[in-house]
Amino acid sequence: MTWGRTTDEYDARDQLAAFLDAGGNLVDTADVYADGVSEEMLGTLIQEFDCRDNIVLATKAVSVPSTERRFNASRRHLLDALDRSLKRLDVETIDLWQLHAWDPLTPIEETLHAMDSAVASGKVRYIGISNYSGWQTSQACTIQSINGSNPIITTQMEYSLLERGVEREIVPSAKSLGIGLLPWSPLGRGVLTGKYRHSIPIDSRGAHPDTSAFVNAYRDERAKRIVDALSTAAEGLGASPAEVALAWLRDRPGVVAPILGARTAQQLVLVLGSNELTLPEEIQAALDDVSEPPMGYPEAGWAQRR
């Protein structure tokens, strides 16, 4: 998401090189990131690295920022957006094409039919959703199942030690429907790295007027308790807070792959080691406890006995 904004082409190249060297293969972007520049940069690097066959290429459509509508999942918009994404990415096929958000103004049947058309055309291999609520997820997946259409295979949601709201409805829905969970902002918008623990670095998103509100939403007392516990666990394990946070999330039920939004190659390299980190049960339990989200009726309690 930062490519073409705070990440220039040189840092983007270094990031992709480090990621591929580490064995990574899922690369996620969207048509609106940096007004399409993110897709263009990625397309250029895919050709430069000749890595198309080695990556799972994911992008999104639906968002129309700076407009009154905000989200457009109509057939016309989606298929036009797909062609523009393919051109910017300089590829013939997108592996995972995702609906960036729910569009209340377009019948979901129209939206899903457009997605099926994209798969039938050979321009898309698989379809996913993002930022859908529990009932929206269930409705979309059920319609596809009833129609015998292309199944929705992933849902991309914000999920971290600081944001566990998806555990109320999305995680159970995903498990029941057989779809994988792709967490975005797995480091709590950067707060779980610990860099905001005592101050706001001047070169961080928390200090930038365009992004400070996005970050500072997670700089309250609850977040402080979680980051303190995370830092203590990391110190005991000889790891960074970011590595511990990612290892915790990686092992949550239903999670397929946390999606990292590193701004620099250095940031990315520092957290790739989380893949080799195994958390002791005691630390997992402690982090579960300190970050436990409020649960109530109807997602928990007597109505959800197993």
C-alpha cells in the first residue's frame, strides 16, 4: 500500500528481492493504492525479476475514493477496473482478485456474477473478499455455493493483537465456510513494533499529518498494556516485538498469511524472521489474555455452546 507513496521504486525493488529470497510468494496490492502507481511498480518489478510464475499475485477492486459513492461493485466498474489492473501489472492473469469492500448500492448477485465472468474469461484464477462483515461474508459465499459458481476462497481483514474484533463473527464464518483469512495490518498499524511505546518517531506514519489518525487510533491505554506485555515476551525470547506479534497471529485459527505493509526493505527484513519463531504455550496464553476482545451475545455465551 505504501508503494508509490512513501516507498519509492528503489525501496520497492529491495523489498521484493528480500521477500523472494526469504521464500515469500503472496504479493498483495489494490487498484487504488497510490492511484494505481503501486500496481505499476509491481508490474515493472515482476518483469525485471522474471518472477511471475513464482508468486501468487493478488489485487483488489471496488474502492472509488474521493467520490460520494466510495465503493462501486457494479459489473461495469469491476470489469473495467480489472482490465486497468491487468494493464498496470503487465500480466495476463491475476491469481487472487478481491472485492475491496461491500457495496450497498449494487445487488450482491450482480457483483458475484461479474467476478464469475472474470474467472471464465481467464483473467482471474480465484476470487476473494475484504472488509466484509460476518453476514455479508456468509451471504456472498452461500450465493456462490447455491449457484455452483466459483467459490470465494479468502477474506482479507484487519487482524492483530490490537484488533481482534474479527474473532466475533468473521473467524467462525471463515472456518464454517472453508475460506482462508488474510490479516491486513498484522502489526497494529505499526504500533506492535514498539516504536511508538515512548514517543512518536518523526519519520513514522504516526507523525505524518495524512496518516497520524490511522496510527494513533491504537495508542490508548489498552494498546499500551498489550505492547508492554508483547515487549516483555519479546525480550524473554530474544526476538523483536514485531516478530512475536506476527508469530502469534500466524498461528491463529484460520489464518493463511499475514500481509505485511512494510515501508522500507529494512523494516521487512527485520520481521521476516518471525516465520522461524515458535511461541511457547505460556506466552501465547499471556498474549491471548492481555488482548482478549470483549465477547457477548450473540457471538459468545450460552447461545454458542459447542
